[in-house]
Amino acid sequence: MPASRTAPTDLESLYAPLLSTGPDTAVSVILKLRGETCDIDCLYCFEKRKESPGGARINAEQVHRLGSIFSGRPLSVELHGGEPLTAGRERIAEILDALATQPNVIRVSLQTNGLQLDDAWLDLFERHYPELEIGISLDGDALGNSWRVGYDGRPTYPRVIEALKLLGCRERRVGVICAVTPYVLGRASEVMEHLTSFPAVTTVSLVPCFDAAVTRLTMVVGSRAPTSRALQRRAIGPTGPAWAVTPRQYADFVLEAAHRWVADGVFHRVKLEPVVSVIRRLKGLGTRSCHFSDLKCDHILTLYPDDRLGSCDELPWPQAGLASLSDVHTEADVASAQGDSPLLQQARSLVTKCTTCDYRDTCGAGCPAVRLRFAAAGDEDAYCDHRMRLIDGVAALLAQPDLPPGASCSRLRWRPVRPNNMYNVSAFLARWGDPTAPRSPARLQASANGNINTVGLPGVHEADDLDPHHPQWYEGIEPGIRPVVDSLTSGWNAVTYDSCQGHAYADLPGAEPRFLSVGILPRDRAEYARTAARLCRTASRAEPSLPGACSLVLGRSELACRATGRVYPTLDLHLVPAAGTTPAEYFEDLSQAVRVLTEALAEAASASPSTPCACGGDQ
């Protein structure tokens, strides 16, 4: 009987070791069919910066051996390079046949530059592995593809376009990997319109060129450098290569692309990554992307033609190498080599800081390979900041899809409240605005640790439905939070669905303190936008006058309706301890902070509803 997965530790929930996952969890294997050998010479190619064996080919025997080592769990296989099709039709057919005979291989994909694709190749795929998924590398339009050239320095773009047209005629569906470089920045609308104009394209994956640390030319075999390397030499300067982008630039490009994806309705037929992965994590769902899941470097392996088996190909080589395939007999051998790898130990250590991050459940700690590069440059915070910006921006897009790109509030951060649900949200909203609606009496249990309210019906029911028209509304609001709730409900005409004045729980040993918070439930998208802007203006007014131990945090979250399953966007206001202060200092200053906040709420209410957000989305 297969062993079940044990409860993961905090670190394992972000970075799962291979043996901590059960036999139903897939391992991804990247087959570098010809190492770095390729029929073109992209200036930014990371594979050619490695020590890779040129000319050799992975064979069917190696594929069968991999299947035997991991016979106890599913395998997801990617045929990669260099350019995998340079292995030739006969060898590719052998590889596909070998994969087709292995019952644990659940998915096979091919990542190609597309230049060799023709009817003969597509016929071969259909004969030997009809379910083969195809990915094409295409960096948007002709300008965006300027870094993708042949050895003669000439652009490859026109030939890739012909391949996409052929795929469309053959009714093959493909994904496109688009590298984000300076040539596409500020042009997300054009790039998205171009990529999604091809009927064959059903997925667009935007990947960053975080190559600022690249300072050396790619090694040249032989005495004569091709024209492409001369172009590369001109592109690499003392501050890095011209194709590199910053994390902030990448995040802004992705968010701009996401707005076009939504505004143009393209989301109905094209998947956009990493946006879809962010959305799934915002909704509490899993994703196949290792950048947003716990199945990171220990669940991704790379095999080279010379039998070198290593971890993810994005990690630096040869440091990422684990063992020779011929020396590996079981999954446990692989796990042992992973445990002994200094590089993977360092990668895991970087994820440790993520266990206490507010974004951990949504971000999933990102990519250890990229984090290692930023950590080496002393700029890991930039990587984390761009991940948070992506999450906050996508959360804002879901709640306010009509908001122009770059206009979302930078003060409103994704801070999910879990669990966060109500029995019938629509009934609650209807009752809020109807003073004639029937209201059941509530049982109020007040104590130093908070008000516990139940409606007077058989059994115990959370009083998630008290509203200002309820005769016991005022009694149900804790005294310390009443001024804030009154400002929101009376001054702003907002709907509050939850509130807490904060509790130190000094008489409850081991209990974590709870800090002041109010949950706001906008009635519609227009009210959401107005309320979000008002909250930002409130923060701008309040922050300079808040006592030193208290900090104002604005959050986006969601409220789930248990009756219908519908999810409602919410806005949440929190007063939390400022950095470097203790809960005791916080509670000592809390009353003063509430007074400052209440005054700021009143001032924000007097401003015109059309007044824009105070931060301008640029912080």
C-alpha cells in the first residue's frame, strides 16, 4: 500500500524534499537532447553559458533508465536543448517511442525555436506521440525578437512566424514562451495582440531576462567567432547586457499585459502566465508552475547526453549536477545526492525567510535559482518586491478590471483573511440597506477577549449578519473599534462585515495577540474603486500622525459565501505593531492611533468620490 504524505513542516510547505511527497506527485525531467547544441545563436541563451557537451545525443536507453528509477511515481518530461530537433528525426522518433511505452510518463512536451518545424516533423509527432505538447520560443513581435538571431546575425523571426501559421493550419495548439527584454517594455498591448493573433497559440508565458550579472561573452569553440557573437559583444557592457530587465520592469510589463488580456477578452481562449498561476494561488488553488508551488528544485531534474543528471536547468552548472545516471539506481539515490548538494542546501536556506512572509501562501517562495542570483548580487529584496507587486497587481485587477494599467493602489496589499466566509452574503447586503427587513434577536456575550454574538435560533450561528438597522448593532461592536466602524458605516456609507478592537490575551497563556481590524464589503466594483481610493487617502493623512508603535496596513482579501460558493472582493483595514515594536507597546498606543485614524477617515469622506488614489500606484 503506498505511503501517504506526512504533514509538511513550514519550510517543506514551500520547498518539498523529493522523499516527502507521495507516489502520486510527479517529477519533472528535462531531457537536454543535445546539450547546448542549437541551430541558432540567441544572444541571451543561458544554456550556452554552461559547460555542456556539444554534439552528443540522449538515447532511448537513457530514457528507459529514467523511467525505471522513478517507476513509483509519475514523470512529466520536457524535450529541450539547445534545439532538441537537431537530434534528427530518427533519434526523436526513438525517444518518443521510448516515452510512449512507459506507463508512468504522464506528459511529454517539446520546447523548440520552431525553425525546423514542417509537415514531416508534425507527421512524425502524430505517429510516435500524438499527445506531444509543443512550445515555441517567440519574444513578441519582430522588434521583441531582436535578440534571437542565427549565427550569421540575421533574425529568426520570419521563419518562426511561418511555423506558427503551419501549426494553425494543422490545428495544433501550442504555447509561446516570450522573454521580457527592453525591446518589449512599454509595449505589452502590442506584444499581446501580436502573440494572441495566431490561432495556434493557446498559452503565452512571459519570462524575465534577469541577467544583470552577465558580464562575459559566451564561449566560442574554434578560432573564428560567428557574427552573432560580435553582436553579443556589443550588447554586454560594464553594467550588464542590454537585454536584461529589472524585477520591477518585468512586474510592470506582466501587469500591463494582464490588463490587455482581460480588457480584450483574450482570457477566454489564451492562458497567460504567470498571471494564471497568481490567480490560482489567490483563490487558494494549486498550480503546475514550480515558481508558485512547493515542488521546486528537488522535483525537477535535468539529464544531459553525457549521463550527467542534475537539478533544474535554471540553476548554475556544473554546481547543479547530482550524479551520473549510470550510478543512480533508485529514487532514494537521487534524494541522497540532493541532500548532499551544497547548491540545493543554499537554495533551501533562501526559502526559510519566506515561512514568515505575509505572501507565503500566494507567492510560494518563487524560483530558488533566480533567488540565488539576486542573493549573490546582494539584491534579494528586489526579487521579493517584484513578486509582491505581481500578486498585489493581479489581485487589484480581479477586483477592479476596468482600472487602467499602473493605476492600482500600491498601499493596498494582498492580505488574505483565512478562514473568511459568511453564510449568505447577498442576503446580508440586501438586509443592510433595508430597514424594514426582519431581524432575529442576537445573543451578545461580551468579555475582555471580545464580543461573541449568536442569533437567537436553535443551535449556534455566527452573527455575521448584524447591520446598523439591527437594534443590537451598537452593542455588538466592541467599544475600541466603534469610532472606526461608525466612520465607515455612517461617514462613508460602507458595509462592514467584521471588526475587532484588538486583544492582548494577557490572561490566556500561549495565545497570540489579535490586532485591530475592520473588514469592508463593497456592494459593487464602482464602490470598491471609490473605497480603495478613500482608504489610500486615509492612510496618506493618518500615517504622519500615528504613534510610533502602530502602523496602518490596508489589505485586499475575499469573502466566501457558503450558501452559493460565490467569492466577494473585500477591503480590510488593520492597525498592527510597527516594525521593531512589541505588542505591549502597540496596545499602549492603540487608543491614540484609533483617534488619528478616525479623524483621517472623516477627512477622506469629505473629499470628492472621484478624487484619485493618493499614492498614484507608484510607491
